[in-house]
Amino acid sequence: MDTQTQSIVSFLENRLDVYLDDLRTLVSIDSGSYDKAGVDAVNDWLEDKLSKLGCRVERPPQAKFGDDLLARRHGQGRGRILLLGHSDTVFPVGTAAARPMKIEGDKVLGPGTCDMKAGLLSGIYALDALREIGFEDFETLTYLYVSDEEIPERHSLDLILSEGSQADTALTLEAARENGDIVTARKAVRWYTIEVFGRSAHAGVEPEKGSNAIVALAHHILALNNLNGLRPGATVNMGCTEGGRSPSIVAEYAKMKIDLRTFTDDDMQALEAAVHKQLAMATVPGVRITATLEEGSVCGAMERTRAAVELEALAQKAAQELGFEVKGVRTGGVSDANLIAAKGTPILDGLGPIGGL
């Protein structure tokens, strides 16, 4: 371990108790995505810390949701690095009081600790450590917190894409996997709503005059399930279904929602084509089917590119110097890292504390 790295390690080890106190403060603030006051309270705390670290902080205001937070620190070298996180959680108001942060052995438990207040705080402490040792060998360090990562109503997409496209490298502070692995690839995702329109009839008197939408949908469900594995890692999940009005009526309507995921955008195109081809096949006479792509569900893949492999190697080298091992893995979940990867910016994800998500 070189002198500079040792200085960083010593600085952070000596501040572990302070870190945990700061984390307790953040976890004690409810900041569900629709709780503007709570998210803004988290942002107030973060803004104060970042300002004291010499960052120029901007706070794009939001009327309905919590504000976003954009902090920049300029160095004297090369390289534009983006740190990415989110200040909203999935927990409703009152959860923080009902489940205050606690420490059990080597685990820190509390609402939003893993996803992702511990990660947000780790980014701040990393900036503090660099400031402490006088490290300035970068052009800009940009830290972006958004307030809408956990919900489909995204106001921050343009901001994420703009900052991501300007960066040379991006690092996302979502939780590391349960075994400490970082994330080098995430799947693309699409959600479709499938609607089946048939014809009703009395099930006892004249069933032959009906066209059962539920039966038609059932045929397609089984066929679509067979598309799992069409390409390596490709999945089709029938998440919810509904249809019919009464056992005595031939069902004239049925609906389901499906989730498609693949590790590459090319594979997603192939999977979508296969889904549409299947839905175009006749199963029950007199039935019509539509497939509507849900607005806001489209997310491209964070593919394991050559640049991602090179970043993984750098992370492994750093970990080895610090006395542990780390490896990159692929995961089916999506994050805002997918958006930045789609702009061609090399990115690593899962760089926050171990969380197991």
C-alpha cells in the first residue's frame, strides 16, 4: 500500500464513528419519493456537507418532489468523474421513527440504509478523504443526487443524461451485492400491457356464441413463458393477469402485464419481436389482441463493454491494494446507471457498502 493510499485509509478508519453518527442522522429522516419535505431535509444536510468540502452546489428545484442536488469540485488534472446516487427511499412517513437505525454485529439496519443513504454518505467521505490528502489530479468531480429513482414519475432523466454524457467515467453508489461484488452489467427492461378482446355469451345457454378472452390469454401465457432463455439471460415474466366478470359469462376481456429483461439491447429487440410474433398467432376464433409498451418502463441495458471490464480491473487493483478481493457481476435489476451507460459513458455500479440487493 503506497503512502497516499495509507493516508486515505487511516483518515477514514479514524472517522468510522463519525460516519455512523452521520448515517444515523440521515436514516432518521423519512425521505420517501413522494415526501418532498423529507427528501429536502436530507438534501439540506447533504448540501451543507458538500459546501464545506469546497463543492459548488446547485439545487434544481422541484414543485412536487424533493429537489435534486448537483455538486462540483474542480481539480488541477484530467478526468471528469461523476458520482451518482438518489436521496429518495421507498419507505412511507413514520418508518424512521418505528424502525430507528441499529447495529447488530457487523450489520447496520434501518430504512433506507442500504438503498441508499450509506452509499450517499460513502461518496461524501470519499471526497473528504481526497481533500484531506490534497489530491487534485482530476478535472472535475461531480456528485449528482436525484430524488425520483424509486418511482416511475421521473423528472431527473434529462439531468442524469446530460451529466452522464459530459463525464469520462461514472460511478454509482448503489449497494454492493451481498458478497461484496460490484455491478458491471444490468439488464434492459420493457413492460407491456397485453389486452385481449373476445365476445361474451351465456356460459350455460349459448357458450358457442362466445369467444373466451381468458382462454386465448392462457394459450399465450404458456407460449410466452417458453421464450425464457431465448437469448442468454433473457426472461419473460407474466406479472399480473385479470379477466372475466362472472363464471356464467364467457369472458369477453382479459389483461396481463409482462416484464421483459435481457443483458443486451440487441437481445431485447429479438425478444420483443418474438413476443409480438406470438401474440399475432390465432388461438381462439373471434379474439383480438393488443400489446402496449408502458410509458416510463423502457430502460436500455448497462452492457458489459470493454470499458466496463477495464474499470472493473482498476477496482480490483484498488481492492487488492487494500487487502481484499472484489469482482464484477451481472444483475437483472436496473438503476440509473443504465441511463448513463446508454450514452456510452463507462460506468461501474454497486460501489456502495455491501447491501445484498
